[in-house]
Amino acid sequence: MIDLDKLYKHKPAFGFFAQQLTYPEKLTFHPTLIEESFSPNDPAYELVKAYWDEIHTYSLDDIQELYVQTFDFQKSATLYMTYFKFEDAKERGQMLAKLKVMYEMFGLDMPAEELSDYLPLICEFLYAAEWIGDSRAKDSFNILFAVLEDGTYNLIEALEKFNSPYLRLVRGLRETFKACIEREAVNHEHD
């Protein structure tokens, strides 16, 4: 189960992840971005800082090429989170529809050209949505986090094979959403 209050506290981190997982532009790497999004005691800070330091060793042109080579040309490193589980099966379409309805329920107008399981869009939603006090949030976010868990697990496996700088970024994302799981649910997982 998701702790919605903890999730809310991590909104700036999800904004950072959304920006870093979108096609890179100069503003993607503004020097103050990491400090504005994370505190040193954040669960993802060390991973994100290592990613940040490594990615800054590349030129913008090299980062753009790396992004395209990693996420656009490697089927196993897709940013579409339900693709790993369903590929193009009917069930994927149903999950995409559920996610789209959820986004609309919480006030996000989805770009018409984008699929609802696109990782930067999911992160942007977590950054921008307002769910405090909404009784529908718990069930909706549990579905979203299941999609994130499955998709990012497979994405990490692919990024490990490519020895990608994005590996630490996605691991940091996973650490952030793990920090939002209610402690009681975590304890029961190990019983």
C-alpha cells in the first residue's frame, strides 16, 4: 500500500525524474536542479548524485545521442512501462485506458500523442497531480505503482546490460517510490 503523504513529499523528486527521462535539452541539466529536487537524506540522493555527476561528463550532443540509442533503439530499454509485461496484447490496451482515466480523474490532460504508460509522463503526473484528501487516490496509486514496479524492474535489467548512466537514475526512481510504501506492507512482504 502506498503512503500518500510520503508520496506527496517526494513530488519534487518525481519532477526531476520526469525531466531527466525526457529527451535531453540544455535546461535538463541546470546546475541547481538536483538541489531543488532532493535533500542529502533523500533515499535516492546518492544514486541520483552519481547519475548527475556521470551525465555531466558528456556533452549535450553526446547525451542526446546516448538517450536515443538507449531508449529509442533498444526494445528492451523502452520507457513504456506496460510493454515489458504485455507487449502489444489486448491487456496492455486495457491498462493504458485505466491509467489514462486515472490521470484525468486527478486533473492531468494527457498529450494526445503520448501513451499513458510512458515513464516520463507517469513521473510528471506524480509531480503535478493533487491527490491529498481524495478517497480514490489509494486504489488508483496502487495500480500505478504496480505498473512502475514491473516496468522499472525490467528497465533496470536492460540498462545494466548496456552499462548505461541512466541505470542509477532509474534505481533512484525505484528507491523513491519504495520510500512511499507503507512500512506495515513492507514488513508483511518478508513474512
